[in-house]
Amino acid sequence: MALHENNRVFCEKTELFSDSFYGTITKIYEHSALVKVEPDQLSKKETDKIDSFGDLVVIRFKELQLVDAAGKPMDEPEDEEPLEAAE
């Protein structure tokens, strides 16, 4: 998946959270992303799980959907430059 830092994303219910939420990617890992959950997206019970991390959660790429400012799904962004094979 071609997600990047500062992309707005939507996450359906996961094993950790019973509510879906919107957030912004703050860091990309190999198979997941660190997402800053938007304020008031999760119930108090759910936010207790992430308060110690400043509303940051690690979510697998397959659980994230790229969305625009209005929350509508977007196509994945194209990589700026195609990767070339190493010589």
C-alpha cells in the first residue's frame, strides 16, 4: 500500500477498538502505520487504552483506508518516482 506520512485515513473496527475512527499517519513502518486518532473519535473506554501514547496507535495497513478531508475514500496515491532495480 502506498500510504505516506500526513495522509488522513479511516480505520474500521479492529481487535483493539470496537469503534471505527479517522486519524492521520505520523510514521510508516514495514507493514503498519502510527496513526494519531482525531479528537472525539473513540469512546472514553476506548481512549483509556491509548491515553498513555498521546492518542497514537499502530494499525496494520490492511485495516486502513485513505480518505479525503470530508471522509470519502480515495484511491491510493501514486508513488512520485518509480523504483528502479539496483545494479
